[in-house]
Amino acid sequence: MDSLRGIDNRTEALLGKEALDLLRSKKVAVFGIGGVGGILFEALVRTGVGEIHVYDCDTVEESNLNRQILFLGNDIGRRKVDVALERASLIRKDVHVVPHFLRVGTETEGSVSEEGFDLILDAIDDVEGKLSLMEAGEKTSTTVISCLGTARRLDPRLLRLAPLSKTAGDPLAKKVRHLARERSLDLSRVLCVYSEEPAMDTGASLGSSVAVPGSAGLLMASAALKALLGLY
């Protein structure tokens, strides 16, 4: 059994060879590789999505290590996208990872339009950035899956997956819905991971541990794979 068959045999047993071949033909964009996006990115790599463009403008900080699965202590100070590329190459060689050290905004608008992604995955914190990705998705008829608030929460059982138009119980979702409507965006086209758990009062700090962001990333990964396989 060769190494490629070895890494894929359990996935093939679940999805079938035709589905794996389809995933290898897909090209996706992951925006943000922190607590949510890091485990999302790694799940896509391990499943064998053929081409993954990863966008992040941050470097690794010690405060990231309690919840951001891609990074270790010796990565502090490095660009997150460079660490992601290196980690992906250690997992498997047949996934093409393209790093972009960019902040979501005007710098990325052209890239999203020109690259022809099959799926846009939003794991960033910035509201304006989220809206710009939704706009790009609508302009290019590309499905967008977006993660909303995961900080100040402890219970991953209260994570939900729904179109933006049907999200509830999350203040960030309410704000994004309002602003998206102001821009005349179709809220039913954006699939969101969000939490119904009331946010804890942690003062000014957005306290967070690994359980909820990590679970949100895996829920995004599941939704992404279903979308790429035409199961939605």
C-alpha cells in the first residue's frame, strides 16, 4: 500500500474513491488560521482537498498557544501562513497550499475574484472583512461559509450551522446580519457556524480556550466538505 493510499484509506471507506477524486480537484480559500481557521485548515489538508489558499496577516504569539492548533512554542514570531504551509507538507505532499500574508480587504478582493475558488471559508474576527468576503462570494457566485463568535464560550454542544438569515442568539450574528442587509446582500447564501451559548462576561478581554473555537473549526470543515461534494 503506497503512502497516499495509506493516508486516504479511512476517508475513502467513508466517502468513496469518486468523492476523494472530486475533493482533489477543488480549490478553496481559508481566511484566518487562528483558533477556528487553524483546525479547519488542517482538516481540509488531512482530507485531501487539492488546492488550499490560506490568508492571514498575523505572526504567532505566545497567547495563541492555548487554542491555535497549528502552532508550537518554537513558532513564536513566525508568520502564521508560513507555519501552516510547513505543517501541511509534513502531513501530506499532494495538497497544494498557497500562503498569502495579507489582511482581508482591498488587497484580497482581486485575488478572490481572479483565483476562481470553489469555496470561501471565513474564520476571521473583523466584521468589515467578513462583509467583504460575503460581497466577493456574491459577485463571483461562490459559496461562503463564515464563523461568527466563539470567544467567551465554554460549551461546544451549543454550536449551530445555519444560513446567516436564520442565525439567532449571537450578538455578532445580529450585527453582521444588519450590515449585510444594508449592503443588499443575500443572507440566505452565506452558511454560518455560530453559538447559541450566551457569552460570558470576561470584561474587556475576549477570553477563549480550545474547545469551542476548535469545535467550530471542525464543524466548518464538515460543512465545507459537504459543500464541495454537492451534499448541500
